[in-house]
Amino acid sequence: MKYSVLIEQDEDGAYVAECSALPGCISQGKTRHEAIDNIKDAIKGYLASLKKHNEPMPPSIEEETVEVYA
């Protein structure tokens, strides 16, 4: 499954990753790569919890990146 993740660097230099399709699914890391690895683990745990409690799984996304020249 694919989910969109927003990654931002905070004021302390850490990277914070959030999956908006999964409310409250947030992780962080000292590097961008670490934050991505951590949010993947958080998403897996979130989905496992949904499955365990027979909750519906949010649909996977399809996303495009659009480049615009001004």
C-alpha cells in the first residue's frame, strides 16, 4: 500500500514525518532517511492495529508530481 507522507525539519534540526491519511500517525528521526524508516514502521503498526480491531483500512493513494515553470 502507498500513503503520502509529509516530512518537515523542525527548529531543532530533527525530521518529523506525518501520514495525513492515518490520523495521529507521526514519527521523527535525526535524519530524513531515519524519519522515513520510522514512519514506515509507524504506518505498519497503525495498519496492524486497524486490522486487529476490524477497522476499515484507508485506501492506498496514487500521486503525481507536477512541475510548473513560471
